[in-house]
Amino acid sequence: MFPFARLRELASAAGLDAVGVSRAVPVTEGQAHYLEWLAKGYHGEMHYLERNLEKRFDPTLLVPGAQSIVSVLLSYKFEGEGVWSVEPKVSRYAILRDYHNILKERLYHLLELLRTTCGNVHGRAFVDSAPFLDRYWAMRSGLGWIGQHSLLISPQLGSFTFIGALVVDIDLEATEVSVRNRCGNCNRCVEACPTGALMGRGQMDARKCIAYLTIEKKSPLTEEEQASLSGWAYGCDICQEVCPWNQRAARTRLANEVIVSRSLLNDFAVGIRSLPSESPMTRASAARLRALLVDKKSSDA
Ligand code: B12
Ligand code: SF4
Ligand code: SF4
């Protein structure tokens, strides 16, 4: 069995901030939670979440011979003021090169390092891409707990983290420990959410979440939805900004991956520049994003 201490060294060398390992077995305890969430229609128009349920609940169907799941975290916790502080706001993660690419590059680097150490290893990286339960596996590997805002909180890194995973066909020492939920009596995220998307006990109605409305919803926003955006044009960080675990968390090492500035956003808003192709904001409708950025600018004038 490959020792975890050695894996942690390799993950750090690959530029990853935290790592944990679970055995690749079918998911049992998280299934009911997920299916109930779908049944209530909380996923809105994100119909892809209804598909490939068999694979979503069984990682061995995604990677033949899978034995271990390496979950990793990468912090994007910026400190101080930024484009997320001034309206029209965009989420912190959106100013970076697309995290799917950053994390996949680092995960495949880790796979290469594993191959150099262990020989022939077959594996595949997942970052918010395939039918894979990113948060569930991260939680199971002992990286943190699911907070009231429904995000994974790492005691060291807080919740401003991206989650990725490497599913491999070798036996790695598992770190499956249950991390106690340390939200305690705090309810700040639920109280701060301006749309009522958070319903307590980690439950969320994604249809009301500003991130869903500005990024995922394909059909036009209703007037009520438009009015609920609280100055956000792309994503929303409010429930994480108020979380005490993010005040004490270590800061990001991704400053060199920032590719969008306020002036670029302003130029994009008035149509004189495009967004870099590697920006995650290219995933949203350009017309809607521009309208949200311009609307706010003209109402400020
Ligand atoms: C759909 C989606 C959304 C939707 C719905 C969000 C949601 N809460 O489900 C919308 C568009 C709203 C969204 C918004 C955001 N998202 Co998003 N999103 C996803 C996606 C693609 C799927 C999530 C999903 O399946 N939801 C359905 C619910 C039911 O599943 P789940 O919460 O994962 O629950 C599982 C576990 O948590 C576990 N579980 C939960 N509670 C409990 C309790 C017990 C007792 C047990 C046993 C298990 C358990 O069981 C479930 C499995 O059945 C994931 C990537 C992925 N493939 O997982 C990213 C992901 C969750 N998003 C992410 C991010 C960064 C965001 C935003 C912060 C972006 C932004 N700034 O705008 C916001 C945050 C909003 C919020 N408060 O959640 C990150 C979260 C990182 C983290 N630290 O947790 C992820 C993991 C992407 C990634 N790979 O980094 N997102
Ligand atoms: S991201 Fe914003 S809208 Fe979504 S749950 Fe958090 S506070 Fe509410
Ligand atoms: S704000 Fe409070 S309740 Fe919400 S996730 Fe953070 S610690 Fe938990």
C-alpha cells in the first residue's frame, strides 16, 4: 500500500494545498440526500445533474479497476479589496484562469509523479466535470465538513477552495476520518443570503442562488430574479464572506493565475474588449453578463 505521507509530499510538489484519500467504493450514505434534492426540483434547469446517476454513485464505473480516490483542495482565498468588493461584482474565483484547467493540470502532474514512484498507474482527473460527487469524496477523505452554506469547509483553508479528484487503480493508504461539523450555533451564512437560497442544515434551493441565476440558468431571468442579484453580475460570494472559518483561513497561492482586472471587465461591459478565452466567465452567456455589468453601470451614473 502506498503511504499517505509520501502522497502528501507529491501533492504538495504538484502545487496542491490539501489532499485526502478514500477507497473507491460505491456511495451509499450520500445517495438519499442527492436524490431528495433532485426530487424537490432544487436543481432547476441543471438537468445534467439528473443524468448518469449510476456513474455518479459508483466511481469504479468511471475508471475501470479504480481502487483509490485522491481528493484535493486548492485555495482561492484572496485578502483585501478586489473586483468582488465593488458593484457590479464578480466572484473571486472568476478573475482567475478557469480552475478546471488549473486543477486538472496539477492533478495530472500528481499522476505523473505517482507513476515515477510506483510504475504503471492508470487514472483520471475530475474537476466539476464528469458525474462525480466532488464534495462528497472530499468530505469522506477527511478534508473537511459540509457547512450550512452547503460548501466544504477545511479547518485550515476555509471554504474558498476548489475541489478536484484523481481516481486511480492503485491501493493508496486511505485517510477516511469523519471531520466534526464545526458550524456550532452559527447561522451567519443563512441569515446573510439575500435570496433565501439557504434553508439551514446545509440545504439549498439552487434556483434561488445568485450563482445559478448569473451562470447556469439558460432561460431569461424574470424581473424578480433580476432584482434579487444584489449587485452581483457573475457568481456570488456572500455566504462565504460572512463565514468565520474564512477569516482565519490561509490565503491563496494563485495570485499569478489572475487574468481579469476591473478595467478589462469595464471594457468588456461596453463591448470594446473580449474576455480571455481561459476565463471561466466565458461559460456564461456573454450577452447576459454584459447586460448585468452594463445595467449596474448605467444605474450608477
Ligand atoms: C450544481 C453545482 C452548483 C449549483 C448548486 C449548488 C449546490 N449547493 O448544490 C450552483 C449553481 C448554485 C452552484 C453555486 C456555487 N458553486 Co457549485 N457546483 C455544483 C456542482 C457541479 C454539483 C453540486 C451538486 O451535485 N449538488 C447537489 C447536492 C445535493 O450535492 P452535494 O451538495 O455535493 O451533496 C453531496 C455531499 O455534500 C454529501 N452530503 C451533503 N450533506 C451531507 C450530509 C451527510 C450526513 C452525508 C452523509 C452526506 C452529505 O452528499 C451529497 C451526495 O449525495 C459541483 C461540482 C461537483 N461535480 O460536485 C460544484 C461545486 C459544489 N461548486 C463550487 C463552487 C465554488 C460554487 C460557488 C462558490 C461559485 C460562486 N462563487 O458563485 C457557488 C456557491 C453557492 C453555494 N452556497 O453552494 C465548488 C465548491 C467547493 C467547496 N469548497 O465546497 C464545487 C465542488 C466545484 C469544484 N469542483 O470546486 N454550484
Ligand atoms: S452564493 Fe449567494 S445567493 Fe447563493 S447561497 Fe450563497 S449567499 Fe445565497
Ligand atoms: S457561516 Fe457559520 S453556519 Fe455558515 S458555514 Fe460558516 S460557520 Fe457554518
